[in-house]
Amino acid sequence: MFVRKLFRHIWPKIMEYKWSFYLTFAFYGLRVFLISVLKAFYFKKIIDLISSPDLTRVALAHELYYLVFINILIIIGDYACSRFGAWTIVYSQSNIMRELSNYSFKKIINNSYHFFSNRFVGSLVTKSRRFIRAFEVMYDTSVYSFWSTFIILLGVFVILFVQAPKIALIFFIWVLFYLTLVSLFVKKRMRYDFNKAEADSRVGGRLADVFTNIFALKVFSAREREQNSFGEVTQNEQKHRNKSWYFGNLQDGVQAALMVIVQAFILYLTIKLWISGDMSTGTVVLIQTYMIIVFDKLWDLGKATTKFMEAAADMKEVIDIFEIQPDILDSKNPEISRMKTGDIEFKDISFIYDSGQKVFNNFNLKIKAGEKIGLVGHSGAGKSTITKLLLRFVDVSGGGIEIDGQDIRAVLQDDLRKTISYVPQEPMLFHRSIAENIAYGKPEATQEEIIEAAKKAHAHEFISALQNGYDTLVGERGVKLSGGERQRVAIARVMMTHTPILILDEATSSLDSISESYIQDAFGELMKGRTTIVIAHRLSTIQKMDRIIVLDKGKIVEEGTHTELLGKSGVYADLWSHQTGGFLE
């Protein structure tokens, strides 16, 4: 099952470079046949000639010159195959690894929002990189060990069958028994290697989780606690690693014993045949030479198989991710987007999270094109869920959502999101320059457009004060900037887009009061002509909205303007009176 999955994903990429791939096996197969099989056979002929009493020195010299010439050709052929093979394997392997890296990136980012919210980012990064390195190991072992061993075994068996049929039969039976036993060991060890790979990924995930939250670790003096917790994770990894290694030692011991037994038996048999005159000196030397070569390759085969299975375990983790179907899929026959003005309607929608938490049941909401609304309510009321549904990070359980009369599920997700600009409450920035972050929604933007957007977001002042200005790298997730600075860069990024719908998840909550007043003015310009949804954590930010929607447990309990709602002395008025420092309690 796993092998089929593996080949389904990697074989198409290999076939993009099939000629260099096939030539790699051809060159290395020919090389190992020449140097390990054919060369030993011609040395056998030389020994038989030298030990022959029937040839004169002149005749012997003539035959020896011929055999030496053949050996020189073999050496030249070996060198040529080595050079050509080295070029083809570098070319094919490097290109296939690049293709697989791009393929892995594409498959992972195509997963839904839910996929990433339930996984460690660090673990995903670790698995993705190990996937590429694992392919390199599997390719190398396939060429240098598995393929080479197969060619040697085939060549040795054919020549021995002609030169010494009895030895060939014994050799053939023993090899079959040996390979069967090794395959059983490998099958057993695969489980240990898979568990070891999973434990290693958990270690990587824990590292990323702690490093990401290093500020919290320092503030809460949790260093010792995290060290103990990390020690438990690494102890679990050690347990699975030891199981794999101890089993590997057992496998090595059994393989070595089998080799010693058969080598001693074949040595005894060949000497007995030589003494009886049924085998030439050259054939005795040939058989012992082949035994050394074969046992050396078979011993390496055991080690290579271990490496191969460890690499397969690393690949399995990512292959399993590749097999996951995204929660949110595009329509098989998508419509061309007609979403131009931003008229939004939630029609009898129902939504339940995977945990079983019901958020909406037959929920209805209509937002006119160009209307500015604020969403208000306590935590868990459904404010953020509305934006997730609108962006199709999650899908409704029932009913539908339409923009300009078109169901959002009928168009491609990319087309849907091109109609919506979103400023999250806690914006994350790429570890790139400020200019690249601002222009992320419009990569072709000019420097003048970037600066203009920054000015509107009141970010130009602090950016200009930085040593490298707009070329300043912001650090991972924008950690080099303050919360307010990150927020303003995120707002400037939205300023670059021209979408009919704008979502602000309390986008000014990280700003100081002076910056907020500037931003509110900028938002007035930004909202013109756009349908705007503001998720409010401070009611002061939505007083000027056309309409305020008050949510409670997934239902609209009130709606109207700020003044109208205060006059009703209802839920909104109660929330307004219970604000603390401008925030909802």
C-alpha cells in the first residue's frame, strides 16, 4: 500500500528526467558488471593459463597479452561508465529533488486552514525537508547498493553455472534463503523506523513550539519546566531509536552467521573438487573472489536496506500528508467570478465545528454593497466564524453564502479571496523586507505605490527612521517590529489592494491612541466604495458604522446604528456601559 502511494507521488517527477534516470542505472550497472564480474573472470583465465603445463612460453605470452589487453579495456570501460554515471546521477537527482521540493510545497500549502491550525508548523517544516533528503538516500541506495547487488548476483550466478554448476546451485539456494530472511527482518524493522520518524517529528515540533513562544517562556520563568517537558519527548524518541538499533544489531548478527557458514562450506567444497581434479586452480580462485565480492555487497545490502527503510519512514510521514484531501475543495466545474460590488448575503446558514460546537443554525444576514457594518458580541458569539466562512477557510454545514448573487462555493477559492481584503487582529509578516511585505498583495507594485500605501497607514514615518528603510528585514513573523508597527505594515498591505470587500478584525487594537486617530482617518479613505466588516473588541472603533450587528450564541440579537442601539437600552447598551478601558469585558 505504502509503496503504491510512494510511487504515485514521486514517479511522475522521476519520469520528467527519465533518460538521465535510466542512463544512471545503465552506466552503473555496466560498470559493476565489468569491474566486479567480468574482471574476476578474466583473472581466472590468466591463472589457468599460467598454471597450464601444456603451453609453450611463446603461446602463453600470446594468450596473456590478449587477456591483459581485455583487462585494460575493462578498466577503461569502468572509468568511462564511472564518469558518465556520475554526471547522469547528479543531473537527474538534483533536478528530481528540486521538483519534489516544489511538489511538496504545493501539496502542503494547498491544504485547508483547518489542517494548519491542528499541526505544529515546525514539525511540517522538518517533515518536508526530510522528505527531500530521504529521496536522495533512497536514490543513492537504489543505484549503488540494490541495483549493483542485483547485477553482481546475476552475473556471478550465470558464470558459476557454466564453470561450476554444483557451486552455482548451492549459491543460488543460499542467496534466496538469505534475501528472504533479510526481507522478513526489513518488514519487521519498518514499524520501528516509522515510530522513530514520528518521534523525531514530535521533537522537531516541540522545539519549534518553544522557540516560537520564547517570550512567554522567559516571562513565566518556565525554562526548567520546558526542559523537563522536552526531556520527556526526547526520552520517547530514544526509546523508539533504541528499539530500531537493537533490532538492527540482531539483523547484522544473523546475516554475519549465515555468511560465515556458507563461505566455509563453499571453501571446503571447492578445495575438495580441486584435489579430485574436477576443478581448476583458476576456478577455485574465481569462486573465492566471487564469494568475497558477493558477501561484501550483501553485507552492504543489509546496511543499505536499513538506510532505505529509515528514509522510507521519513517519506511516509509526508506521503501521508499528500494523501489528505483538503477540507475545502474547489468546484469541479467552477464558475467565472461575477463578484464585483460586494453585496453579501448569508442564507439560512448552519455551521458546526469538528469538535461538535454548534455556532450557527439557520442564520441570516444581508450586507448591501458598500455598507459598513460592525460585528459585536462576547467571545464565542460567532464574529470570527463569520469571516472564516466568508473567506471559505471553513464551509457551511447548511445553507449558503452569496456575493453579488453568486454562491461562494461556485467559484475558485483564489477568485473568491481576490475580492476580499483582510487585516487580522494579530498580523503575521514574512521574514522579508518591509517593502516586500507591503507589496505582497500586489507584487508588481512600484516603490512609489508602496510608499504611498505606507503613508496612508502612517507607517512611512517609522520605516524611514530605520537604517535600511523599506529594505529592512522584519524577522520571523515580523518579530523585529513592535505590535503597532506590524499592524500598520499589515494595513499598508491592504491599502495596496482594490477589492470590493474589506474585513478588519479590530485592526487598530495594537495601535497607540495617536496612531489610531491617524489610522481611523486612513480607514475612512480605504472604506470608500467597499463593503466593510469590522469585528469590534472596542466599541469606540465602530460608532460611525452604517449598521452594528450584535451577536450572541450565533444569533443576531440586535442591529442598528450606534445611536439607535444605545436608545434601545438592550444588549449593546449594556456592553457599552461595561467597557473597561474601551474594551469589552
